[in-house]
Amino acid sequence: MAYKITDDCIACGACAEECPVSCITEKDGKYIINPDECIECGACADVCPVDAPKKED
């Protein structure tokens, strides 16, 4: 399952900078992950200071 950014996101942008496939974008002050492009590598979760990216159930 792809990662999804939860409401815990503080919009720091660390996840987007780290994503190797550039599937994370900012919209209206929140970051979102395109589930069709996510390769489930976990790089976003590794750098997030608030653990906002989580694997979708």
C-alpha cells in the first residue's frame, strides 16, 4: 500500500525533497502523496520530523 500523509503534517517539505520519484506535492498548505506514483520506499517517513507519512491500510 502507498504512503499517505496524515493531518499531523507541519508542511515543512522534507518529505517532498527526499522522495526519489517526486510523487509528493504541496496543495493548500498541505503535502499529499500521489498513490499511483508512490513506490513505497519509505524515504518520506524516514525524514519526517512528526511521523506524518503512514502506510495506507
